[in-house]
Amino acid sequence: MQPPNTPTRSWQPQGTVYGTLLNFRREWDLWSPRMTQDPYKAAPKAPVLYVKTANTFSPVGHDLLLQDGVTEVDIGATLGLVIGDGGQVVGVALMCDWSVPHTSYYRPPVKFRCRDAYLALPEQVTACAGVEPWEDLTIDIRRNGERVQTLQMAELVRPMSQLLADVGEFMSLQPGDVLMVGTDCLEDGTRPRAKAGDHVEITAPGLYPVSVQVGAAP
């Protein structure tokens, strides 16, 4: 299935965008031995969330400019669930949740995740009916035309319906909010990275793609 014709106005979130940490099995398993250490001494029982602030929103067609000494960024391909009335999911969107590489995923500092243009967006949201069942969705990440990672939604620790239910236990999502299901790591625990000059494309069947050129600020 191909996305419909490109609309004249590109989409941006109208509410708060929340990211989810440790929601892919590979990364969960890699971190499990450390979850019993200080300061938490146990695995998280609820979803671990963070906020992508509005300054990170980067509409389609905008480059990512590396600034302040940053020479490379983690590529964080993910799927965003767009919330409508009554807390229902009304659409989904591919996104790239860029981050400055760092070692802790418990409380990610704002300075690593909430820099300007650090959330690359697609042209438009896709209606849910176009991509169900979600558990079968596969997302491909290419850097300069070469595939560097494939995400399988079947590998989520909390499948999308469970993630929504578990988040609903402690907070209410509002119409216009977006809940990202998480990003996955590679076998060594890192994420694929991009530097100035790289072109990154994120695709999935039936969804509008994310395509970003990475550059260095003058």
C-alpha cells in the first residue's frame, strides 16, 4: 500500500509528544543486569517516558544541523501513535527521534534529546486502518542508501495496546498528543549514527516516510 497524494501542508503535532524508553526486547535484555543496581534497584514496573519539546519538531523538508560541538547523532526510528478524542489512536506516523549519543536511558537529560529539530516528522499522519495489524509492521532505516537497521514491531516489550493501557494508569493523553512506542538498539547496544553529510531515510509499508539530510551549522 502506498500513501495517498502528498498534501499541500505538512503535519506537525498539535499536543505533547512523549517518548518511551526500554520498550524493545533487545535493549531491555541488555539493560536487565543493571536494573537492580543503584539508584533504582529494580526493573521499571511502568512505562518510562520523556517529553520531546516543541522546539524539536522538524517538518518534512528541513535539514538537521549539528551544533555546539556535536559531530554525530543517534538515529532513533520510531512509530508515533496520534491521540484523538477519548484517548483513542486516530493515526500513526513514522518519526526520527534524534539524540546526542549518551550512556544512560533511565533519565535522559534534556540537552541530549530536546535540541532544536531533533524530531523529524513525515509529511502526514496515516489513518490507523491503513497499517493494521500493527504488530506485523516493519520499519527500515537507511543511511546514504544503505540499510543500517530494521525494527520489528513484534519485538516490543509492551505492544501498542498494552503501552497505551499502561500509560493510562498514571496519566491521561489528550487529543493531539503523540505517544512514540520507542527506539531499538543494535546488537552491541548502540544505535546507528549519522554525521554531517549523511542522508537518513525511514520507511514502512503504507506510511509516509521520513527523509532528512544531516548538516553542520555554519
